[in-house]
Amino acid sequence: MTPADRALASGRWVKWIAGASNQDLESIEDLAGIYALAGVHCVDLAADAAVVAAARRGLAWAEAHGAAPPWVMVSLSDGEDPHFRKAWFDPRRCPPDCPRPCERVCPALAIGERATGAPGVLAERCYGCGRCLPACPQGLIEERSLVLEAGTVAPLLAELRPDAVELHTSPGRQQAFEQRLRQLRASGLALRRLAVSAGAEVSLPELWQRFAALRAWGHRPLWQLDGRPMSGDVGAGTARAAVALLAARSTGMPPGPLQLAGGTNGSSLPFLQARPEVAAACSGVAFGGVARRLLQPLLAAAQGRGRALRHDPELWPRALELARSLLQPWLERS
Ligand code: SF4
Ligand code: SF4
């Protein structure tokens, strides 16, 4: 049994989510390194060769500092999904006096400033949260889907060689889900886990159908319960949503570990512990937006000094301390 499997079995599994469409290589490299050193069991990345290479550079740094290597997971979807999109607009169409609400609402600082001369969406930073879409009074912002074509999945996965894959699914997509499993098989990969990411809208009977398909293809499932997908700015409300979905799923689910996600933050564990019968069903947690936001000021400070965060001897220990403050309660959970 690997340390990651032991963590799942003991309810102490922690995953860091970079974002299924996040391609900000510099921050991914740093955050993968810092969160690996802080103790995550898995890093969840976009299925993109440059992203996986950047994360592996960060993980190599963490290993050199004594970290156990976490699993590398890449995310796919079986159809259109908000996790797999980017925003786009043509800045030449923006009125010159627009106060740029789009820029203010973006949690990823992915909309460039007018002053920099790059006032559109910085695609590599955009992770598709969708906040900017309704913010534009002119309705200029559109979303562009990033769902992979069927023929590209097997060769891409064979190239990336992840330890695990996460498949995002939605209601009514059993056939598309099974097609993705066939493409996975064609890659020749032996995966440690096949995680299924599903929100409250996917019914239990449908989850049992997904389970039957996973077992037919020989996969070990991991259920990611996406309480409040793409919540970005997280708070007590989103943490409650994730725990509420776990409570609803704590009986009647197909076999396999249940992991919280979608709106998780520092409030998630106290909410969970207030409901011991639900807590007992929980195998762990994934942190996305909150993990990024926690270290964003230090990433920016390092950038201002012209170096990577993990190469700044003053800043990276502070980043590690912050990352540990988020993870430690889960890693030491009784
Ligand atoms: S607000 Fe969200 S969708 Fe819009 S640019 Fe920023 S990260 Fe992308
Ligand atoms: S809010 Fe709309 S019009 Fe204003 S800068 Fe953003 S995209 Fe352009």
C-alpha cells in the first residue's frame, strides 16, 4: 500500500488542485513544489504536457527537500464542463472609459491591465471560473471550451504518464464516460486510481452506472464530491456546500473513497467534525482556489524580485508555513 492509499484509508488524504484549465506554468511549478513539501498526496493538473512538466520540476524540488513524491493526476471531462473552459474577449471592442469590472472580479489576475498594453484575458492564467462573464456590461466576454478530441486522449496520456486520472462527468453522459474509459485503455496506462468528479446533480443511480463501467475496465475508483464547483472565492458557505454533498452521499454510494472538493477551505474540517457520522465517511479533501489564494501574495512578491518563489530563501519558508497551516489539520486528523 502506498502512502497515498494509506491516507485515503485513514481519512487523511489531501490533494492540491492546480485547475483543469490552469496553464500558468510559473505558479504551477512553485505551488506544486510548496504543496508537495507541505505534505499533499496528489497534485491534480490540466492534461497538458507543459503543465505536467512544470509541476514535475516543482515536485523534484520538493523531493530534494525531503518530500515524499505525491501522485500526479491529470483531469479530463466526458463533455462540456466549466472546469474545462477559458474566458476570451477582444479588448479592441471595449469602450475606452470602461472601469474594467472584469479585471476586478478575476481571482486569478488573468485579465491584463490596460496600462500594460495586454488588456485581454491572459489565457495561461485563466482557469475558467466564469466570474468575469456576467461582469461585463457590454456582454463582450465569451467562454471557449477546452474539451479534448477523442483521438487525442490516448497519445496525450501515454506522453504524460500520470499516476491517476480524474474524469469530470455530468448527468446523462454514461456513454461519453465509457468512451473516455476506452481512450484511457488505449493509452496503455496502469493507473493507481480513476477519480470521478461529480456534483450534486449526478444521481446515485448514475454514479452506480459509472462504477460498473470503472470496474469493467479494472479501475479503482475515487469519488470527488464537487460541492460548489468553480467557487473561486471560498468562504464558509462553500465549505458547507461541500460537506452537505458528502452528507447526502454518505450512504448509498458505490464502493470507493469519498473526497470533498468544490468550495473546500479552512472551515471544511470543523464543519465536518461537527457531524461525526458524516466525517466517518470522508477519505480526505482537495484544495483548489483557497490554496492558490493563500500563496498568491508570496508568488507576486517573488515575481517582483525576479525569481521563482521556491528559489527565494526568505519567501519559500513562509509559503511552506502557510501551506502547512491549511493542510496540517487534515494530515493529522484523528
Ligand atoms: S474571472 Fe475566471 S473565467 Fe474570467 S478570466 Fe478570470 S479566471 Fe478566467
Ligand atoms: S468589462 Fe467588458 S468592456 Fe469593460 S474592459 Fe472588461 S471586457 Fe471590456
